[in-house]
Amino acid sequence: MRCLVTGGCGFIGSHLANYLKRKGHWVRVVDIKPVEECYLPLQVDEVLRMDLRIYENCLKATEGIDWVFNLAANMGGIGFITSVAAEIMHDNALINIYMLEACRQNNVKRIFFSSSACIYPAYRQDQPLVEPLKEEYAVPAMPDSYYGWEKLFAEKLYEAYEKDYGMEVRIARLHNIYGPYCTYKGGREKAPAALCRKVAEAPDGGTIEIWGDGKQTRSFLYIDDCLDAIYRLMQSDYSKPLNIGSDELISIDELTDIIIDISGKKLRKVYDPTKPQGVRGRNADLTLIENVLGWRPKTSYREGLEKTYRWVEQMVKKEGSTH
Ligand code: NAD
């Protein structure tokens, strides 16, 4: 297949682009970011620097392509998506609208969309011991962020293109993906990477700050498991939204303890309840993906965090501590 990965200089996109190449596909990466800023060295056939908020660029990007993996998005962790609203909705809606239309014009065979667990309603995520989120819980809708509302709108947009134009769409609701070569600083980082960075920067015997009270819960999926699920979904004939995540609930406190243990340091945790913590609890229900794709995550938190921490630690050492 001739594959396009948009957002291919980002965390998931860069891993996916190299994964597709290893599977024997021809791969083009498009990103607004210069390739030099991509942490993972890309081993692909073509890299184009383009802004996909412009329709003509989407047309060029999808020329001669069979499979599109549309991962480009203006996004970040809880700190970013709770502080920015209009820019996120504007940029991501344009990317999705133009990419879909360009795919239609260029007769792309199949398009994958990276939706998010953030589409799920806040009222189902209001306690730490939360019921896992099933795909059918998306409605009645009440995402807790503008980012989530845009993803939900985009899911409907993909559905409409399938309905009216017969486009083959594959929609994954990704739940907290983590691993090496992710954003770990600068304000867009997500919890696992941010905590790895804080632990790596802290002197032995020092303290690290945790946002909220640490009792908020999530489930996190290691990048290699995510790639496997995305690839299986793309090859399948399933066109409805599907959770790709882990169903192993963990509190931010427990996650931090594992990272501290991996570091070998003795650190004290301090809490800042004024910082954003998002929904109180979020877990993925994997019943549907197990039935449809026969897929389950394989990587334990210990194993995935070990690899992530070692990479972040190496980056922090390279730069010199910011403390
Ligand atoms: P990321 O920020 O590392 O990657 C996104 C990439 O999109 C970046 O490299 C960015 O430069 C690029 N981009 C942004 N605006 C662009 C534009 N106008 N034109 C071209 N490229 C543009 O994020 P990620 O974690 O790799 O996430 C990838 C996708 O998966 C996103 O759509 C995100 O919303 C979705 N997702 C991620 C997670 C997660 O846990 N990481 C969870 C749910 C959904």
C-alpha cells in the first residue's frame, strides 16, 4: 500500500510511520513541524512539511495514496487542552474537513481517524473507581473539553462521508498512549511523560509536584500495543468507532510510584490541587475491540514505563536539568 501518515513527526505518527515501513508499505509523512523536531528518526520514503489547514496542501498530501492515517492535530496534555479552546477547534476541524474532502477527490481507498477518549461524557467519569467506557456511551454527549467536542464532531463527519460517498473510514478512540519519543516538555506533554521528566529532573531526596490530589485515575496504553491495534483496525472491515486503550485502571499516585521506583531515587510527592486534573476517573472498556479484532494490550505498566523513563531521562541529561 502507499500510505500517508499526517502528523507523522508527532509522537504516535512517527512510530506508526516507521511501523508501516517495517510492514513493507511505501510511506509518506506530512507534518507542519520540521522533521528535525521529530524525536524518533524517521525511516520512510518521503517527508513533506505542510500545513493541513490549507485544502490545496491536503490535495497534494493525498495524491497517489491508498491508505491515509490522519493523526495531525493541534493537541497536548491536560494543561494544554484545558487552557486553549478556539485554536484547537478551529485547526482540528479544518484539518479533518479538508483531509476528508481531499481523500474523496483523490480516491483514497481507506482513511483512519485518531479520535479520543476525550469524546466521552463527563458525567460517566466523575469518580476514581469509574465504570469502563463502552463505545455506546458517547451519547448523550457531554465531553469535558473543546478538544473532545471537536473529535466527536469529526467522528460524525467521517461517518457522513462513509454514508454519502461510500468512503471507507476507520475510527479509533485512543486512550492515553505513552512511550518513548513523546512530547515530554514545553506545556503539551501528557501525564506519564510529564511525571517521567519531573522524576528525572529531581535530585535524589528531593520532591516532585503532582497535579490534583493524585487520586484521579486513568488507564494508559503503551505505544507498541497501540500500533498493533491501529494496524489491525485498518485491515479490518469495521467502520464504527472503537476504543484502543488499556482497561487496567491506575491512579496518578500509583503511576508516579512506579516511575520513582524505576528511577531508583527517594522522592517526596507534593500535590497542587489548583492545577488541572481533567475528569476524576477514566477507563477503557475493551469488550468490543476484543470481539472485533481479537486484540488486547500486552505491555505491563512496569515494562512500558521503564522504556519511557529511560528515554526521558536520557533527554533530560542531554539538555542539562532545567531546575
Ligand atoms: P502529537 O502532538 O505528538 O502529534 C500531532 C502532530 O500533528 C504534530 O507533529 C503536529 O506538528 C502535527 N500537526 C498539528 N497541526 C498540523 C497542521 N496544521 N498540519 C500538519 N500537521 C499538523 O500528538 P500524538 O500524541 O502523536 O497524537 C496523534 C493523534 O492521536 C492526534 O490526532 C491526537 O488527537 C490523537 N490522540 C492521541 C492520544 C494520546 O494519548 N497521545 C489520545 C487520543 C487521541
